[in-house]
Amino acid sequence: MSPAPYGVTTTGFSKPTYDELLGLVYDSWEAAFGADARQSAETTGTPDNKICKIFAASRAEDWEAMEEVYNSKYRSTSDGVQLENAADIVGVNKLAATRSTVTETLIGAVATTIAQYALVKTSTVGDFFRTTAAITLSASGAVRWEIATNGALATGNYTVTVDGTPYTYAATVPADTEAVIFGALAGTITAVSGLTAVYNAGDGELVVTSDADAVTGLPVEINASLTANMKFNEVGNLQAMESVETGPIIAYAGNLTVATLTTGWTSATNTLAATVGTNIETDAELRIRAARSVAIPGASVLDAIYANVADVSGVTAALVISNRTETVDANGTTAKSIHAIVLGGTDAAIAARLWAVVGATSGMDGSTTENVVDAQGATQAVKFSRPTQVPMSVRITRTNNTEEEYPANGDDLIIAAVLAYGNLHSMGNDVIPDRFYGSVFGACSGTLTVTVEVKKTAGGVYSTAPYSVDYDEIATFSSGSITVV
């Protein structure tokens, strides 16, 4: 029952409709049992009619299955596992869900061991994060020290040594009290770049903390030691942590507290907000990425160069500009050059891929230079650029819909949805407030009206107008820069 117009044809797969199949069943019924039998089969409600419809429905299901088998070969028409198999043909696998990550300061007694997978949780929603490895707290490589006197005060030198540099107060007891000794040390230590020292009279402690690194934003790890007349009550060490659940789990700065009870471990804090994880790659995203990767085998073609760079592990955005003219172009790209602007990935991996597809066939432009050793052992200078990241803030002003329930974690759900959309911005994409509305309303119920405003985080002013982003810039977003009011 597969006449010529149906099945795999020169124009693709052609599937008969149910009515067409029923007509074919009637034809077969008439051929087998005569014209009277056909009349009976076409009469609604008769046994013959019911039997013919059962046959037609069964054949329709068969054709549906055959169409799905045919479509499963192609990225544009397959779904689920079939799509993954089709993408695998060109060497592309679906990206797994990732966990949110954060660097936590774990605070407790020296020599306290905190096990792998020890837990902290957010103080708002209660999402859990876990340590990625075991850690033993130590004054070496710490970012915080709580220092107390060791025994009764005595005349002599009280010295705190930080990264090999001693800071000393020569005490004369009883004239010098604990407050005098620690106050003097605090003033001396604070005068040194990268450290802040404060005497805490209530606890009788000198609390020393390192300042944030200008690049990473994390406290700088420093070694410290004391003379015998002092002791470390507690120290704080940095530790990498990940969310227990995969996906965009939010943890604001200072939002993670101790959840696992460990003797000697007293508290934890996160200086920076967590880097938000991702859900498993959708079928639509996989189709786009697989289609892009098809250009990878090409050579010295702009699409091929872009596809290769974008395929480097860790790369999240890329732009490749080609200037084939004899002069510098409007973007400042030198004559006869390729200029790759890449976010994410290591310099070495990007340079290696660029050399493999561009090599000596064209000049390379950019502000970053990385040396690559070619097949003949010669060192080649590969140039590319990193985009200027423009941290953006988003303010969501909303009102409640009294006919719907706004969930207790509604603000967090909206922030997560806005962050997910914000992270879709690529190089040169302007930040358009109106495009966040769908994310806000889709995050949860209970919202009646919304106003979205954006601004450049550093020194900007909130506005409902689009924020312009240059071709070599990329707008970046973090959960801590998104507010719901």
C-alpha cells in the first residue's frame, strides 16, 4: 500500500493522509469482496466500516513512524537522541548541564580538615553548594587571620610576619595593654598595601584580611606567622565550591553560610557572587552549533576561521573580521589581515587553532600575541584580541497581580531568567531593555506590570533606552547586578 507519490521521493519524504489511506483500504476491500462490500465499508457504523478504519489508522501510524525514521537523519528535522546522533556525525555532542561555581572563604581553627562535598547553602532560597576537594585550614596561603595573645601579656616583641615581612611592636608590660599592642600592630599592618588590620576589642583579637586582587576580585592569598606570644584563633582559606544541582543556581556575594557541621569550622563567606551554571543544551541550541561546526573543515575561509575559533574549549563568543584591502579599515584592522576577537578559552588554545586555519596565508591583527611552534619547529607570533567586557546592571520594577500568587522566591526566579537572557548577548549586541520583558513574565506568576531599566554598572545611570555596545565589546551580566524592586 505504497503507491508512487508516497515514501522517499526526489523531493523528500511524502506521507499519505489518513483519508487517503482510508480510501486505499476501501479500494482493497472492494477488490477482495466486491462493490456491495465497499458500500457497506463506507457506511458509518457498520462492522466493515469499523474494520477498514482500524486498518487505515494502523497504516497511518506506520507512516508516522517511517517519517520519523526519515527525519531522524537530519539536524533540522530530528529531536532528542536522534538529533544528538545526527550532530555526532559532524563531531558535535550536546553540551551537558553545568553547575554554578563560587570561591568561598572557609573560616575556622588552624589544622581543621573540611571534607570534600562539605556543604554550604544560600541564606535566601537554601540552595546547596559543596566543596570540590578536601581542605585543611592553614595560616599559609590564607586570606584572613584572627590573632589573639598566647597567655599572659609580657614585655617583648609582638611580631606578625606577612609573606616574609615582619611587623613588630615592642611591648612594655604593664604599660602596654592588649588594646595598645594590637592597635599599634593594626596601624602598621594596614599601612602595607593589600592588607587590612583591625583590633576587635570585644573578642580581644587582631583581625587581618587581605584586599581583593584587581583582576580576579578575590582576596589575595598570603602567608603569615606569629611569635610565640601570639596565636591564631582562626584563619580563613579560599576553597572552590560548586552547586549540588546543575543549572543556573544563584548565590549572591555574602549569601553562602555554613551548613555542614564540622568541629573547628565555624563560618564561611563568599566575596563574589557565584558564576551561574547552565541547563543542558536545548535541541535548538544544538542545531545551531552543529550547523556552525560544518564550516570547521574549511580552510582560509572566514566562516571556517570563525567556526574553528568558536569551537575552542571554553570560548563563549567570537567575532572574526577580515580586511582584504590595502589600507587600515574603519575598525582599525590592518591591511590584508584577519582580526579575531574571542571571549573565553586560553590564549594558547586560541592561538594554536588560529595558526592551524590561518597560518601564513594572511596577516593577523590584535592586541594579544601568543607564540605557536609550527610543524617545522619555528616560533610563530599569532595575534588576536579579547573583547572589552562591559558589566551591565538591570533594574526590574514590578507590581503584583492580585489575582495570581507571587512565589516566595519570585525575585530569585526573575533574576535567574534575566541573567540567562543577558548571557545570550554576543559581541556587539546592544542591551535593549524591552527584550527582557519576556524573561520577567515567563519566570513566574504574580506580576502585573514591569519596567526594565539598564545601565553600565560602573558610573552609569538607569534608563529604559537601549545601551549601545561597540563591535569589540560584550555586555556581561551577573546575578549581583540584577535587582527586583
